[in-house]
Amino acid sequence: MNIITERLLLAYAMLVGRLEDREERGASMTEYAILVAVMAGIVLALVTLLGGKISSFISGINITT
């Protein structure tokens, strides 16, 4: 696993752990924004890492009708 992806997943796990430890019932808008930003970072990292492979795979598919 790439070091960037590993660190993003670790940060996400720590954030989720902190959110679960709270005694409040609902998440605030800030917490949701942080979660969305972390997930977007993970998606961006995966697209950056796998984008070329996915593109070449799709280009290699030869569909004839």
C-alpha cells in the first residue's frame, strides 16, 4: 500500500475513533465536512495511483457490435 494512502486511512481511523468516543448524540456540520474531505482525499489518492492502469485497461477492451 502506498504511504499516502496508508496515512490517509490512519487519519480517517483516528478521526472516526475520536468521533465515536464523544458522548454527543449527533455529528456537527464540521465533523461531516472533515469526513467528506478525508474520503475525497482517499478517492483522489486512489485515482492518482490507479488512473493510468484503469485507463489502459478500458482502452484495451475491444467491443465490436
